[in-house]
Amino acid sequence: MANPQHLNLVQQYAAGARGYRLEHLDLRGADLRGLDLADAWLRDTDLSGADLRGCRLVGASAPGTNFSGANLTGADLHGLIGAGTCFDKAILIEASLRAADLYGASLTEADLTQADLTQADLSLVQAKQAIFNGARLARVILFKADLTGADLRNTDLLAAQNVAGANFAEALLPDGYQPVNNPKKARVGRGFWGG
């Protein structure tokens, strides 16, 4: 469970106290619903299993932060700097990740149903079995992203800015979408990397 002193620091920050960084904190399983943590420095903080529904993390810097299993439903992560961040099995339903930098992040089995990822950088992400159903992907960068088995149905994947080298093996793709470097015509991207 969350360290009570660390939880107190976050609550003070959300109430307007500034001048310190919220890094290396243990906030596992904490109830942080609706808190305003905009522009917070959350480097290497453990938020696994935390309840962050409706939380505001606009412009927050969170490299190396662990959001695995956290509930971020409806959270605003616009412009989040989250390179190398872990969102494995996180719930990001209807979350805003517009212009977020998630370079090299892990989104394995994350639920991003109807999330807004417009202009987000998902280069080199590991998003195996992730659910993107209904997500907005306009101008998203998926350079060398691993989307093995991901659910990309009902998305605007055609409007993605860069999908070069992305792995769509076994992914459920939007109707009519065909990865440019995948010679198969099937709706499911089987054997994309020759497997």
C-alpha cells in the first residue's frame, strides 16, 4: 500500500503547494481520484494499482513511472512525458493522451478504449494485446511499435502519421486497413514479421 507520507505530499501538491518534486514515491494502490497533478515531476514513482480516475496529469513528467494496473479512466494526460513508463494492464478508457510522449513505454494489455491519442508519440512501445477499440489515433507515431494481438478496431489508424516498422501480427485492424509493409490482405495481420 501507499506510503502515508508520500500520499500526503501528493495531496499537498494537488492543493497548490509547489517547489518540490514528486519522484521516487510509493503510491501503490492510492486513491488519487480527481486530483490535479498538472506539471508534476513524477519520475520513477510507483502508482501501480492506484485509482487515478479523472486525475489531471497535463504536462506531467513521469519517465520510468509505474502505472501498471492503475485506473486512469477519464484522466487527462495531455502532453505527459512518459518515456519508458509502464502502463501494463492499466485502464485508460476515455483518457486523453493527446501529444503525450510515450516513447518506449509499455502498454501490454492496457485498455485504451475510446482514448484520445492524437499526436502522441508511441514509437517503440510494447502494446501487446492492448485494446485501442474506438481510440483516436490521428497523427499518432507508431514507429516500430509492437502491437501484436492489439485490438485496433473502430480507430482512425489510417490517419496515423508514421507506422513504419510497426508489428501488427495477430492484431485486429480497422475495416479496410492494410499495413503498407504487410503483403497480406487479411483483416487480421497474421504473420506480419514472417512468423
